[in-house]
Amino acid sequence: MLRVGFIGIGNMGKGMAVNLGRKLKRSHPQAELIVYDPSTACMTSFLKKMSSLKLSTADSIPIKVSSIVVLSN
């Protein structure tokens, strides 16, 4: 199974993660987007917006995925 980690879903990363999640869902229906942000508010907002996708949250993304996207300010 394809698993992609996305770290940093704040102001800039949220839109990018949403687009990535939608494209993953279309091209790889079994794919999993695993997201993490240190802000609980960002995590809650993102998971509400993307409830139709198969999502997980994880502090240990690096051991669960094959590819990682990291955004930092």
C-alpha cells in the first residue's frame, strides 16, 4: 500500500495536503495520507475537511511511510 506522510498542515501546508490527498485518492484508491502538525487546531481542522479520505495522524510518520513532505516556517 502507498503511504505518504505530510508534516506541516498549517496555513500553507493545508491546501497542499488537501490537493495531494484528493489526487492520491483518485490515482491510488487504497493510498493513505498520514498527516501531522504540532498544532492540535490545525490537525482538527484538516481532519474535518478531509473526512472523506483515509487519514491517520502520527508522530512517528517516518517509520510508517515511503515518502514524506515536510513544510516548516
